[in-house]
Amino acid sequence: MSKAKKIGIIICDRYRTCAGGKCLRSLHNREGAFSRYKGMEIELVGFATCNGCPGGNIEYAPAEMKKNGAEIIHLATGMIIGYPPCPRIKYFSSFITEKYGIEVVIGTHPIPTSYYETHTNLGTWDSESWKDMLAPTLGDEKTRADYN
């Protein structure tokens, strides 16, 4: 058997009381941004919040995750679907990669229908820069409904 891919997840602090159900379900089912691990063993080695704006924990949580073997850190889907989406998500991604040498993936679970419809109606994700960020979690209509 191949070595497990070790990952960490950082969520938006406004969801600090989240039990992680959608992230963990999509991790188990290899859906959303976790579809990249189909057929692979995964070990979750860290789960933390950003510690609220401006994201003070982004400086420290990845270090702990790296000590636990994290090879990839996922910035949770909540950071792109919240109202408003995290304005620092691109910076967080660049910072973690630069400071810790860890790959960063934006997203965890598929985007639920309610968030998809609201942000579509608001035009939140109309710019080209959002297309790449949303791709791993956009899913199809059925998958979005399953995560609603």
C-alpha cells in the first residue's frame, strides 16, 4: 500500500463552531477539492481556524501541521462561499506556500446549492480570478444539492 497523503484543513473563523461535517464527508467520499485524492489513502493531520480577520493563525497553524507531516493544506470552502468570501484567501495561499513550502488547495467540500445560487445572483464570482479558485469545489447540480 502506498504512503498516505497527509493534509491539513484551515477554516474561516466565522465557522469556528463548525463540526467539520461537510469537509470530512467530502474527504471520505473524495468529492469537491478532495476528488484529487481518488484511489489514495489520506491522513488528516490538522484542522484549525484562521483565527479571524486578518487571519493571525495563518502564520502559526501551518507550522504545526507541517510538524505533523502535512504535505498539502486545504483552505476550506467556507472561505469562498461565506458572505463575503475571504478577501485574503489568495494571500493566505501564497504566504503558506512561501513560508512553509507546502502546497495549498483552495476548497474542501463541494459548494452547496444555496451558496452557489446566492453568489451567482450577486455576481460575486463573475471575475476570471474566481474561476480557477472555484473549479475544485464547483461540482455539478446534483452534488451541490447533496451538500445543501
